[in-house]
Amino acid sequence: MLLYSEADICGMDRRFRTNFMNSLLGFKPVNLLGTIDEQGSTNLAVFSGVVHLGADPPLIGVVFRPHTVSRHTLENIQKTRQFTVNQVNTQIIEPAHHSSAKYPRELSEFEVCGLDPHFISGFKAPFVRESRVRLGVEMVEIIPITHNNTSFLVGQIVLVEVDAELIRDDGFIDPEKAGSTAVAGLNHYYSGQLQKVLPYARPLPDGLKLAR
Amino acid sequence: MLLYSEADICGMDRRFRTNFMNSLLGFKPVNLLGTIDEQGSTNLAVFSGVVHLGADPPLIGVVFRPHTVSRHTLENIQKTRQFTVNQVNTQIIEPAHHSSAKYPRELSEFEVCGLDPHFISGFKAPFVRESRVRLGVEMVEIIPITHNNTSFLVGQIVLVEVDAELIRDDGFIDPEKAGSTAVAGLNHYYSGQLQKVLPYARPLPDGLKLAR
């Protein structure tokens, strides 16, 4: 094992450090966030910092990095208070990744990436037609994280559209069947292979330990 | 495609809703959080809500749900201001999952799950020896999310220990080689298979679109 101290981390070459830090947590979910501005221009950006916050009410959190192209997304959400979250599957890895290129505001990433905007009646923000699991989300609050100038957005899920064949009887949405992807680092995209399904964990009787 | 409105979501059977909501984002990272209390009792708990917040300074965020066993983890962090984050690999899926069982505070999940605590000089909180990527983290702040009574903890990475053979020359830590796992829903554990490595995305020349 190699041990890195805080000083070692600070002293890392910039590119090495970025790759290293971004791969420490392993696999991260990959989702496309769709927004629209008040002039009707759509925007699409890929995010690996979306996190489940709770099922009741149905909440998610999104990390917004400072000074990146994704600020178009945050600005649109601040104005319209709406966005969509669209799961990236193995069929759309390239266009999803390309949405991170820094395009001017007036150019829609839907257009340049070749993805189809899809609208649901009563909801302003655009969904991604090629995605098989897509959420309509309303902004609840934006929490500034002053330590590094990022923002943490809390959003409430108000619409869900899912390919019917992915939903099991118990409500589970099968990510392997959906071709869902995960990202590690900044640019390594993975599919998943089921290893184990485990029952709800209950304490063992007194004195027993889990068999290895 | 099936469309669920907010009313449909509210009306879901409780168990269906939990599974459904927890699988909407696809693959989530799985990490074991190690802590110690002031009496020296160690604690270990599995988390799927750890998120990268930034590389400089090296920050992560952790979502803490209300009223769960993981509160032992949060209470210990509030007292000692330290915790460890240990990647779960395919070799330790069962013991990692079992750490979510509700054991009393005086019983260490290291002991009942059969995982070895590992200490690094100068750092109080216990690491997991069976993990191949482990982080020592110091608490920066805890942000209450009032909308659903969860907490978002911001932590700074001060130690990293990684199996040397997993680190590439550019700093990337290979999750496939590490046997890293992802979770979907509450209890489906996956390994990852590399699909694509893509270069840093730059805008295409004017008028060009990405080929499909």
C-alpha cells in the first residue's frame, strides 16, 4: 500500500492530482441535466455529482463545481427553478461526455451532441429522449459550500418517466437491463454486472460473527 | 415509457416507493465509513451517499439520513472530527452490507462483520484493512438539510492509502482492477466493466455536430 499525507497530496502534479482525487470514490453515477432559459434555449450537461437524499419526500442533491461550463445549468435552474435528470446508458456515452465541452450559451448541447429534447406537458425543462430513466425535478434550495466555492442544490422529484420493462414488481429499476453507466475519474465510463443481491441486514444473535 | 406524476409517487406502496426512489440514479458508489468514539469503541457503516466535492482542496461530501443506524457514525464524527472512507470491493460485499444491521453502540461492526481495523499513526479513526483504497478525512462542517431532516457533511481528505498496483502514471486509480463495487437500490451490488475512455471534450468547429 502507498500512503499519501496531506503534504504529499498538496505536492502532486496538477493533472495527476485531478485524476487521483476524482477516482478515490470508485464508481459514480452519470446523469445528463437538462434545462431551459427564459428565452427558450435548451442546455444539457453531464454530471457525476448527483446523490439520493431521501424517498419521502423524493429528494436528490446535485454538486455544482465553481467556474465550469455547468454554470449555464445552475443559472437556468435559478431562473426557472426546474431541471431534468436523465440516466446515461451505454448507447449515449459519447454524446453525454461531449456535453461537457464549453459551448456558448446560445448553442444547445442537444443540437451539437445529437440528442433529442423531449417535453412533458406542464414541465418546462427538456428531457433526453434517448435516456430510459428520466426525472423532472423542482429546485428546493441552493446551499453554498464556502470551503471551496461549490454549491449543493436540493431538488424535489415531481415527475419520473421510466421504460416499463425496467421496473420490477417490487419497484426496483434494473440498471443492468437499462444499460446504465457509471464514471470513474473524469472520463472512464463503465457498465455494471450484478454480483450480489443481499437481504435486509439484521443483527446476528449474541456472540455470533459473520462467516468469512 | 411509464410516466409517474407527483401524486402517483405519493400514492406508491411504501416498499415499492423505497426501491423505486433508491434506484432512480443508477449506480452509486459504496464505501465503508470507519469511526471511533471517545471511549475507543470502533464503528463501521456502509454508505452510498458519498460524493466528490473538489480536488483542491481535496473535499468530499456525505449524506446522513435521519434516524438510522448510521447516526452512530455521525455522533462519533461530531466528537472526534475524524472518519475514514474505505472502498468496498467484490471480496467484502457481504460484510460491508451486514454493517448496516442495527447493532448496539458498544458492539463494533468490525468484530461482527469480520473485517480488520487498521490504524495509521497520528489518525484516530479506524481504516478497513481489506479495502484497497482508503481515505482519512477530517470534518469541515455539517450542513442541515431542513427539507427532510438529513445532514450533508463536508470533509477534507488528509490521508490516502492505495494499493500501489492500482495507480496509473497519470494518477487514475483503476476501479476494475481494484474490484470496486457500485450499489443500485438498497441491496443490489455490481462490479464495473470499462466501456469507453474519452478525451477531454472540446467544442466542435462551427456548424458541426457529433456523429451518431
